[in-house]
Amino acid sequence: MTEGEMLKLSVEEFSRIQRYMLLAEKGSEVYKAMKERYIDLKVILSASGVNLTEIDRIKE
């Protein structure tokens, strides 16, 4: 997998996890589990030089 393909998948997953988080109840166990993945993806994307300003809808 190329770096570009990996970035594309990470951005898509970041978008998807945020959509699910917005649907979940904030204090729920499901939300907490999704937030862990959200943070992982945020770190990966930031380290890859992706500007999260426009795509981060959760902003936690």
C-alpha cells in the first residue's frame, strides 16, 4: 500500500468515526471506544502532515 493510499484510507476512516461519534451518546461506552480510535487517527493524520482544521468535526 502506498503512502497516498494509506492517507486516503485514514481520512475516510477519520470521517466515518466522527459521523458515528456524532450519533452516539457522549458518555456511552460506545462513544468512549470510538474516541480512542478517533485519537489514534488524529495522531496518524497529524504526523502525516494532514491539516485537520477543515475535517475535524468533533474538535475534542
